Amino acid sequence: QVQLVESGGGLVQPGGSLTLSCAASGITFGLYYMSWYCQAPGEERYLVAGISSVGAPPFYDHSVKGRFTISRDDVDKMLYLQMNNLNPTDTAVYYCQAKFGLDSPYWGQGTQVTVST
């Protein structure tokens, strides 16, 4: 079966860094567009960053551009999000998404990121 498993979340101080990971299985990883979504309590889930396997530049929401870096390893079927200069507004659950063409996407269960003193 298809599985997306996020890891790497936790508590970090403002200005600190975290690296999130998403391990995929059960899909031909290189054919899927991979994304990180973010959802804070009481708010809607939104797209933070996305990346394809081809040469197109990654997408970043303006709020994270210059601070976050999305990357993927198609051999190991891994998706990463390097988060630098974190601030309290980054506090949320971060979800990994895999999407093939127009098919319905697959979702991970999320990993909590808390930025606080």
C-alpha cells in the first residue's frame, strides 16, 4: 500500500532550524509531484513548497521563500524540507503530499513543528 511517513518535527527556538523528512513507499516516486503543506489550528491547509523530478524550479509560498528549501531523492524515495530562521508563525503541522497528474493525492499523517521560547 501507499505510505508517506513524515519525521523531523519538534520544538525549536525562534531563529532556529529543522529538517523535515518524508519517506514514500508503494509509488513510482519519480513520477509524482511532491509537496509540503502546512496547517495551523483553526486554519486551512496551504501549500508551502512543491517540487517535481524534472528541471522546473521548485515552488515556494512567499512566506517561506528564502528561508525554506525543498528537495527530493528519487533513488531513496525521500522528500525533505530544510527550514531555517524559523519564527513562531511557522508553528503548524506539516504534511507530505504525493500527486500523480490529475489523480487524487496521497497524504502523510503530518509532523508537528513548534517554534517557541
